[in-house]
Amino acid sequence: MVQKYKFGKPFPTEAVVEEVALQEGELPYLRVEQGEKLCFSYHLEQEDEVYGLGENVRGINKRGWLYQSCCMDEPNHLEDRHSLYASHNFLVVKGTKLFGVFLDAPGIVTFDIGYTHLDEMRIVFEEPDVMVYVLEGDSILELVKEFRTLIGRSYIPPKWAFGYQQSRWGYKTEEDIYHVAKMHRDNHFPLDSIYLDIDYMERYKDFTIDRERMPHFEEMVKKLKEDHIRLVPIIDAGVKVEQGYHVYEEGIEKGYFCKEQDGKEFVAGVWPGKVHFPDVLNKDAREWFGNQYQFLLEKGVEGFWNDMNEPSIFFAQDRLDRTIDEIAAFKGKNLGLDTFERFMGLVGGLANNTEDFKKFYHQTENGTISHDKVHNLFGYNMTRAAGEAFERLCPDKRILMFSRSSYVGMHRYGGIWMGDNKSWWQHMLLNFKMQPSLNMVGILYTGGDIGGFGADATEDLVIRWTQMALFAPLMRNHSAQGTREQEVYRFDKQGILRDTLNIRYGLLPYLYSEFMKAALRNEMYFKPLSFVYTDDGFASQVEDQLLAGDSVMITPVFVQNARGRYVYLPEEMAMIRFRSLQDYDTKRYPSGHHYIEADLGETLLFVRKNKMLILSEGGEYTDAVKTDYLKVLAFVEDKAEYEWYEDDGMGKDYENPQNIRKITVSADGACACEGRPVRLEVEML
Ligand code: MIG
């Protein structure tokens, strides 16, 4: 059951798509404090667990820290951060009571979840306007489903986007791109796409191509597609200020950029130097910006990633000008510690200064509103611009789209990647833990940069990270220029990496089925153990294992030099230790704690009781993965049933009942697939 309550005059974010009647009277569960700032508080009992907040730092259980919804370009994803790139104000409290709450407020919201006082949660709003949705149900999974129904169906990418993808900030020319393709194909590393980072553009101008570096762009797109490799270009939020640049000139002419109070376009500095931000909160501007993607669509491009859309601001032009003047005053002075710190603060305070958010405005259907009040909606609406445009421009085709910044509601238009992580073991775990929290807010198509974006990766890290990402819908190796190159072909143990990628393609029928069912039924693809094994008193303490889909529990190795790990089994399960798609061993383990070996080249996973994993024979790209033969790895005590989802992977005939086939395995090993000619080979675990 969902109840809606209104405080002040909430901005219509369009996060929620269902009609819900507005309630009068007291907010249930939360105590309302109308002090200097609007605050909701809740007393936490010792057994209470708090889940949610989508993309954020720290654990799956959010207790014990202070989080802030304030989308920020912050590349240091450390424990002392309070926000990352997104704002996902959805929480579930489970313990003495069970309820969910969504705080639909696009300004800055602070969640003190047992930080100031261990046993108190305080949700504080910078702006007094918020629409509150309170959800009730019998389990966390039910609450999540209720919430997901409220916010609408999740974005579904094309099937090729579930293949392995390669990216690096630093591929500059056609030769660079062809080289990456060749190295994968020649060495039989499966691959479905290569990314174009900002260097493909002419001086970082959106919707342009640097013809010196990529004179035959169209031909390259075509040639690579013949080789089953898609090119995925980046689009940045800021539009370069440059006379003669059509996007700039059109935006100015139509008044589609964010303006300051005096009516002049707000000037920020980002990659291209001075930029204006398209006013994506304005319907017409959003349509206009979305239409620009056609420039690349008509060149054969079928996927994009939207970057810098918090929006990231290196500097606001007027603050920079003032700062330069202030800095000049330090010249020739003897800088003591205080003055030196002030000096450093001046420069350090230039980037992403929240004060600058107050200086520009959006012209929305609900009037003019300053950016700080709706800051967290920018990335959402930039990606929405693209998503809405794809619906108009190519309604029958799925286009790959994912964003860096997001708000609840954006999940209908695209996925996200987890931003600028680092080549650190702890970031592998951090990204792992974000997955279920993101699923709670509808973001199913997601993954972090494999191998880490910043800092230098080691070979074993890349191997373990690739293994960890085997079930991530978005499986992309990406890194920053200047860091150690980390494509799979850069390392000695290429056999391990090749075998690992082959496993991914073997898993595709399962992975795709589970993703599609989760999307179409408003369910989670990655689930924490505690969401499923609700009576298990220990499950909530396990945050380095997840259920991936309905059949499998994954238990990656997150520790350097480890040759195995402790695994907690909430019930009897069947282990599979993969070395390759063909070479693996299996063993049943009873419930409880076990130390299980997993050498560098080995990936552990567990099949749940009366469930099965289906495997294809793999392939070097998604289109090569055949499904006329499936290996079925089943752990059957009584009977196992599986719903195998399969469609053309490009169109939108999602609801066709033909897409789902039931596979059944009985205890004697007999196996059948309803209505589809497929050769099944069963292996009883
Ligand atoms: O300021 O386009 O998160 O993936 O490679 C850095 C260059 C801008 C940040 C993205 C990253 C991308 C990089 N971008």
C-alpha cells in the first residue's frame, strides 16, 4: 500500500508515474519536526536495518553514516564522502517495523542514519517542499516491487549491450579504435562494443566529429558493425560557447540554455572551455537537445553514454574572474599558514561550488526556478531528453543509453555506470554493494568501470574484477588516460581473461532472462541475501555475496593475493568453480560458513536448491551466442523449474508470451523445454 503526503509546494519531478491519492493528516512512522529546516526523524532499534539510497558510498545496510543527496562529480569515492553522482531518496526500514519511504525532493536532502546518534535517523531537507510516499507491505521485496510499480518500468537496453565492452579515455583516432577491435578479435577475446570518449569530438563539442582524427567515421561505424562491434560515443552536458557551432547558435537563438537572473546565459567552464547548459527541465529545450542525438544515430550509432551531467562545473566564469583578482592580491606577500590555506581554498573552491547552483535558472512549465532547488534533476532530464528522442526517432528499436548522474525516474530512460572509481580492491567491493541498492530504485542496467577508472590497475585486480562483473548487466572495462593500460590483451595471463569472458557469453541466456524478467516484473536482479532469506538471522551481515537472478548466488574474491574466501550459505547449495565454460568442478555444500578455494583463474558461484543455471556454448559476440543448445546445471531435490526469456534483443515486443519458455528438471534428471526446439544437456549438481 502506498500513501502520499505533501509538504510545502513540491516540484513535479515526474519520478512517480502512478496516480496516488493525497493523504491528509499525520505522516506514519516518521516524526515531523518543523524547525529551522524540515526534518523527519525515526528512532532506530538495535535490530533495525536501513536499505536504499541507490548509488552511494558504504554498505548495503546504510546504518551508521551521513549521506547527502547532492549529485556531484567527485572522483574520490572514499568512505568520508556523503554523496556520489546520484540522488535516490528511497529507503526501506526493516526491524521492529517494516516500511519504505520515498522523499521526492529535487534539492539537497541529508540522511543522518545513526551518524549523530547511533539510534536515530534524521532526514533533513534544504527546501521545505517535498512529496512523501510511504509504502507498506509484507517483505522488502514486496515494498521494492510496489515502489518500482510506482515509478514505472525500467529501461531495457539492446541485447548486444550485455556483451563485453571496452573503453578508455585516450582512444583518439580511427587507428586506435581499429587496433582495439583487432586485438580482441585476433586473440579471441569476446567483444561487443568499443567506446568513444571525448576525443572523438571536435574540440569537445557535442554532436560533432573531429574529422582529422576520424575522417571516415561513418565507414568505421559500418565496418566495425560488420565485425559485430558497436561504437558508443560519449555526450557531455555542457555545450561549447563558439560562434558558428550550430548547437550553440541554435540554443542561443531559441533561448534553450540555462540563464542567470539578468537573462544572460550562465557560463561555466568544463572540457571545451566556456559552455552553456541546455535547460533540460524545459520541455522544448529537452526535445531540442534530444533531437541532436540524431546526428550520430543517422551515422549508424546505436548507443550513448551521458557524462558530466550533475552537472559538473570546473568553474563558473564570474567566480573564476573574481578569484583571479583575489589571487593577484597575494603576489609578493609572505604567505603564512592561514593565508596559504585561504589561497588554496580560493582555487579549490572553484569546482562544483554549490553556491554557483543558485546563479542559474530553469524555465519550467511550473515557472522559473533556480538550479539549486532542482539540482538533482539535471542528469535525469538530460538522459530523459535522449530517451524521449529515441522514442520519437526510432520507436521500434532499442538504443543503448546510460548516464553518470541520475535521480529516481531516470531509470525509465537509461542505466548508469558508477562513475570514476579507482583501480582499488576496495572500489571493486563498493561497486558490488551498490548494485542491489540501484536495483531498488529501478536502475537495472548498471556496472562500474572494470579494472577501475583512476589509478594504475594490476593484472590480478583486472582478473578478479572481470570475474566479479560476470553478472553485471553493464560489463565494461574503462580507464582514464595516463593510467596503466588495462585492456585484457595487455596482460600475461590472457588465457584466464579469455576464459572468463567466454564464461560471460555462456551465461548470457541466463543473465538476459533474469534481467528481462526483473525489468518486466518490476523486480530486483541483484538481491542481498537478507531480502530473500528473511528468516535467516545472519544473512543481513553478508554484504560481499549477492543473489544474481533467481537461481544463483555470487561470491567474488575481493582481496588481493587471496586464493579463496569464506562463503556463507543460508541453505544447502551447489557450488560451481569455473575455470572456463568447459572446465569446472561442482560440489554441494550444506548451509553455514565455509572456506572455499578459488585460485586466480577461478570463479565461484552457487546454484540454489531446486533451481538451475542455463549455459550456452558462448561466442565471440552476442549475435554468435546460439540457443539451440543449452547446458542445464541443476540442483534438484524435488523439481526445478526455470522461465527462460528470449526475444530478438533489438525490438520492443517485450510482452509476447512466446518470449518465455519453461524448462523443467525432475529429480531423476529428466528435462524438458516447453514449446521450443532446443537440445538440452542436463548436469545434476
Ligand atoms: O572530467 O570524458 O566519468 O568516464 O572517461 C572527466 C572523460 C570526464 C568523466 C567520466 C569518465 C570519462 C571522462 N569524464
